[in-house]
Amino acid sequence: MTTLAKDTPRTWEIGERNEFPVIATDIIYEGAAVGLVDATGHARPLTSADKFGGFAEKKADNSSGSAADIKVRTVKKGSAVLAVTGAVITDVDNPVYATDDDTFTFSPAGGVFIGFARRFVSAGYMVVEFNAGVTKDPWAGYTKEAVAAATLTVDVQDAGKLFCVSVDCTITLPATAVAVTAAFLCVGAFGTAQITLSPVADDKIMGPNIAGANSKDLVNTKATARRGDFCILRFGHTDGPVVEGLNGTWLTET
């Protein structure tokens, strides 16, 4: 290991700004969510395949240029009022995702993590706190899948998935012999979506303060269901699925 033997002045960056080279023949408009292309590191109007790099402080017009001819200056940390699809007053503290440079949602499926909703402004608008490259997606590591159907059957190919449920849905769980872990997340607004986890015959769902009962469902009751309620289940126990994480009001079917 080599330690310094003389003063070594650094180039310090002050404030909450950053700069990135822009892809060829494109324009990033002021206020756009900026995406960073995985393969090149270049910036562009965000797509669902990118990493979030902050919000464009002003327009960066590289419409007639080659890659990296200009840079876009971004606000990398702060809070901004954003139009978030379906936002209501009960959505404070929920994670927010972007599907393009100006479309924001609470569903992780098909989106890029931006930050967290910190204050309700009005119907469909939230103050969103962000810190690009620092704040982490609470659902990172899962394969996300949107669920907008009344029924769903889970099998071994669903191992490691996060099911983002936006409507009333009854989910048929795999048999005990199928050793997988999956998560079920309510992305519907307060009181609009009920998740029913239904074990196969003679299996029971067990977990923290959940004794379970054979062939009985575990239900995220609709009347109290809110966006952000979740249940993480691990399968493979001889008696049935085991709850590894839980948020919200979940009751065993009577």
C-alpha cells in the first residue's frame, strides 16, 4: 500500500449536480428524467432499460451531433413535483418508478426506480425525493411482473418474481414440493385491490403470528389494502408456504 507523501490537491465538485455525455442524434429536454445506457454510459431521455441519472437541468440538444459531442447537466439529488399515475394522499413514502423521461408510476413492473414519494400535492401529483445512484430500489433483485387479472397460478418458473398486483386477484400457490420464493405487492390505491394467496389442498400458510390452517387463504383485506402492502413467501416446507416478509393487514381465511 502506498500512502501520500505530499499535498495532492483534488478537483472538488460542489453541490448536487452531475454531467453525462449525450448519445448521438437525440435531445434531452429540461426537466426530463435522464437515463444512462448500460452499454455505453451515455445519457438519453430515460427508457425502462436505463439507470436513472437525475433530471436534466436544461435542454441538451445533440440532434445533429455524434455521441458525447455535448453533455447534459443533471440535478442528481433533491425533490421535485411529479405527475405520478394514480397518486393519492395515502401514497406518501411509496417508491416511485419511471417508464420514460416523463411518465411516473408506483409499480416496479417495467419501470426504473427514481425515488420516494414524500408529500402529496394534489390528485395525481407528489413531491418525489431522489438521489440518483445512491438511493436504492427496495425491490431490486426481483424479476417484476404486472398482474391485472382476476386469477394467477404460480409455478417453479416464477421463482424470484415480484408480482405487482393492481386489481382483485386470487393467486393459486404451488405445492410444497416446489422450492421457490416469490413476492406479492399491492400497487393499487387504498382500498382498491385485494390479494388472495390460495394454497393447494392440505397446505397452510405460516409465518409471524400466523399459525395457518390447512387449505385456507391468506388475504390482504381490500378495505384496508394500500399501495405498498406485500407478502414474501418461501415454498418447500412440508406443511406449506412460509411468510418471510409482510407489510399491511393480512388475515387467514375463516
